[in-house]
Amino acid sequence: MSNRRGPDFETRMAGDEEIPPPPQFVDQATVTDDSVYDEFEVNWPDCWDRAAATLDWFDPYESVLPDDEPPFEWFAGGTLNACYNCVDRHVEAGAKNRVAIKWESHLGETRTYTYQDLYREVNEFAAALRAQGVEEDDVVTLYMPMIPELPIAMLACARIGAPHNVVFAGLSADALATRLESADSRFLVTCDGYYRRGSAIFLKSKADDARLKAAHDLEEMVVVEHLGETGHLGAGQHTYDELVEAHAGAEVAPVERAADDVLFLIHTSGTTGEPKRVEHVTGGYLAHVTWTSQAVLDLKPEDTYLCTANIGWISGHSYVVYGPLALGTTAVMYEGTPNYPERDRIWDLIEENAVDVFYTAPTAIRSFMKWDTSLPESRDLSSLRLLGTVGEPIDPRAWKWYYEHVGNGTCPVVDTWWQTETGGMMITTLPGVKKMKPGSAGPPLPGVGARVVDGRGEEVPANEAGYLVLTRPWPGMPLALRRGHRWGEDAAKFDVDGWHYFTGDGAKVDDDGYVTVLGRVDDVINVSGHRLGTMEIESAIVGVEGVAEAAVVGGNHEVKGEAVYAYVITEDGYEEGEDLRARIIEGVEDAIGPIARPEQVVFTPELPKTRSGKIMRRLLEDVANGAELGDTSTLRNPAVVEEIAAKVRAQS
Ligand code: WTA
């Protein structure tokens, strides 16, 4: 197996340093006993009781996992409500005046919601949704930026058993329309607009556009007036404030959901041209994210916690909203970007809020390092107890910078590997138990089965690269996997004995069982922690007038991890050049959003193809990375690769 990263990637990742858990951290950590690993082995699957015990159930479950063949009915027979677990139970337990969400806006405004405030507003909005006709199991799409009304709307949906379908606000109207259709969703909550790096983005007009484009009619649309620029509201459109005011003081009983009932849908990029719909269920998902928030992030009710993930993606669902709130923690929610208005904004937030636990992405860490290494040191970050990363591989250099300059050498760093499909963390160190190895995520969490295999499904020897597969079901697994479905890319890949799920990642395992994740090996690329499907981008480009064919690959990027490289063949009669390049970029932004914008558009008369007509993407990746070109002998047109490489060199 080869991974797509540049040739020096594995060397950079091969940190062999070991760092023990800092003693002052261990002294107070929730999980400190190594025996937890054995306990999970010996008692599997009943060990997962431990995760379920972090929650309050209405009806207790009869069995943790009745059968180890699909369908996997985690916590069968149990009923619960996610909103009850994230809000009501803390109010009932006397924590009503503890801060649940401290919102820090882009422009310096703050809003604070205690658990009581959250209880009130979630109930009012739940009542409003019901009054709009939302019934149990109706899907409500939430197309909103990082404003408090987003988690409030998620919890209101959870309260009434209406699965939410959050769409990242940076995605385009077309992308929203596709996701409304895929979820068969007739209710939309959005906002008039928001600021990003000081300029206003009007979301409502994108939502209106999507409404026209979606194949079915929207019944109701709710608009949060965030900028105060809502303008005209048509039939079936209401402002959030108007609805909440009309239901002031309303209380809605949390509905009892079966453990297997869907809590939310989320779309991510897969290996086809279509977004991949992932459905997470109430019991297993919530147990998984709450348990890992406690065991890995070490979150406690008295903690203040900052996670920079956007709620539009899975990291924000699991570790801004559900996990931390289920534990009754204070979550700082940040609307803006780390470099606005200044590059010390994050350190400012940590200092001001005396943040205990900080969870971010390697791409952010690489930016911090690039901007000014001394910035974090000019702030008092001594409140920090634990640091985490997620979203991409972190190389040892960035890991160490984070550990030393942000954590002052006293905070463990948890490098957490997981995916939209896993719902919650799967591979990482338990920070109060395990030594850390910079660059390696760590062993699978207790109870998690992971293996690295070759193309035939055989386990590879230690320290050799292969495909990362999960070999045991886990509570946070999504509906499709519970039911025994295999996603296309999984089924196509290879045959491993027994149940397994192919993650799409390459990895290797060392002699201690620590997993180093090497990056995607399928047609998914990871740009600044954003997961993008090359096929989706290609189909957007091919839709542009004047384009005959396109191939998209990821090339290495110092800060973003990977960047989008688009190789394009023009149609006869069209000229390559600035005009077409601009239209290609616009086409991608319209179909997906600015996050998928190609870094480089390279016009080429031909694409490197095998004799059977398959595009050799690996070679295009080598070209993007300026790497030595791999074997070109099987190409129908070997000379074309050198030609393309020369063009890329000229453009960069
Ligand atoms: C990558 C984000 C290395 C990986 C939670 C995975 C990582 C994809 C790590 C999922 C990590 C995530 N080390 N790679 N700690 N965490 N990834 O679905 O390629 O947006 O398959 O979920 O991100 O991205 P997704």
C-alpha cells in the first residue's frame, strides 16, 4: 500500500519519542487505571455498560448488545432522550445556574446561557417546532453558522424526537438542496446572515435559492435574525424570535426515544459523486460521545471547555454539543476564525474564560506555528489541563509545539482518530493512563477493535503500512453499519474474515499497538480538516461550460494538510486561461462551497490513463507534490505526465 502523502511524510510521522502522562494531570484524571483495557476485553460487550452509565435512561436496556452479528442493537430495549440528558437532568440535579454555553462572537459580543436558560429556550423552540407541524421522526434541516440558536435548535429537535440534519453554513445553496432532498426534509431553520472575517455573508438568500432548487417543497422555514437583515419573509417563513416569543414559558415533555431511534443525520464526503448520508442513533451515539468526553477529554461538570470545531461537522456535534453538555460542562462556543480580529484570538479566549480543556485541529496548530510562536506565551494559559486534536494526522513537530508552547509541557495531548461514521473517538490514548507518542494517535480505546491489513485482508506485520479496518461493532456506529449494510467503498475494497468496517485510511501499528494514521487512501481528501470527495469536485468542474474532463487530487500543503489540485481538459473550441479558470472555481463554489475551491487549476491536453482507460490519480498526486514520478510504464500516454509536471512547476 502506498499513502497519498509526499515521500517524506512517513519519515516525518515516525516520531519515536515517548512521553509519560504528566503526574499532576494523572492525580486528578477520571480514568487512571490501566486495568480498564483488560476489563473491556474480558467483559466485552458488557463493558460498554460503562459508557451507557454516563446517561440517564427512562427504561433501562435489557442487553448491551444482544448479538454480535448484524443487526447490532446496542442497548436494546432502553429508552432515553438526548435533550433530557444534555439539559433537564443538570437542572434537576441543582446545576441550573451553571453556565452551559458561553458564546463568544466574531465581533467581541458574548452571550451566556446557564442550564436553566438553555432549558427555557430549548423548550420554547421545541414547542414552536411542534406548532409548525414538526412531528416525531420528521427531519429538520439546520443551516446555521456558529450561533447559540444552532445547539438550541438541535436540542429542541432531540427533545421532540425529530432528527436534525445540520448543514455546514459554508456550503452552497446547491449543496443544501441536495442535503434537503437526501434527508427528505421539509423543515428548515436558517439565519439571515453572519460575519466572517469582518464581512457579512447572507445565508437566507442561499437558503431561498436552495428552496427553489430542491426537488420537493419546504413546508416551513424559520429564520434567526442574527444580522438584523432578514428582509421580506414569504409564506411559511417565520422569524425565530417571533416563534419563541409566541411560546414563551412553554414546556414540552422530552419524548421517549428507543436506543435505536435516529438522533440526527449528517452528510459527509464519500468516494462517489454524492454526499454520503450518515444516521446516528440516540442511545449508542450519546453513550459513546459522553463516555469519550469523560475518559479522553477528561471533562468534568466544573470544567470550561473550548472546542474550535464547527458544529456543521461531526466534531462539533459530538464534542461541542452532545458530549460536553451531557456531562454538564461549560462549553465555550466561538463564532469566528482564529485569526480575526487578531491572531491571538484563541489565546485570548482561553485566558479570558480560564479554559481547562482545549480541542482543536492540526491545521489550526500549523497556522499558529506559522503566525508567531511566541503569541501563546504572551497570554496566561495556565488554566489549561488537557489538549486535544482531531481531523487529520498531526506530525511530531506540530504535536511537540502544541505540547510545549500551548500546554507548557504539563498538559497531555490526545490525538484522537475517528470519523463521521464512527460518531465518536476510536483510537487515542487515555490521557491519565497511557504514554504519548508524538505523531501516533495511540492504541484503540478500550473495547474498540482495529487492525491494519493488506489488500487481501491479511493483517500486516508491525510497523508496515496497510488499510485501517475496525473489526468490532461499537456503540456510536451509524444505522447503516448496525443493519449490516456495507458502504460501497467498503464492500469493493477487500474481504476480511468476519464483520469489519473499512475506514478509508491508511495506517501502521507499532510494537506497542500504537496506531499511526497515514491519511486517506480512497478518493477523499482532507483540506484543513474538511473532508472532501474528489468525485464531487470533479463533477462540479465537468459541469462548467467548456470543460471536457477533469481529475481532482490532493497535493501536500504546509498549513491545510492537503490542497485541491484540479487537472482539466478543455472542450474543443474553448480556450484555457483566466476566464475558464475563474468559471471553474465559481462552479466548484456553487456546487459545494468555498472550502472545496481548487488551489491549482492545471489545463492539460490529456490525462494520464492506463490502457484500460483508468485515470492514474497516483501520478497526478506525485505531480502535485513535486515528487518523483512513480511507474509510468502502464500508461497509454507516458509522455503526458512530464508535460503536466512542467506546467505545475511553472504555475507554482
Ligand atoms: C482523518 C472528523 C489522523 C481521517 C472527526 C479520517 C485523522 C477523517 C484523525 C474523518 C487523527 C480524523 N489522525 N487522521 N487524529 N482524525 N482524521 O469524517 O482521515 O470529517 O478518516 O471526521 O479525518 O473525517 P471526518
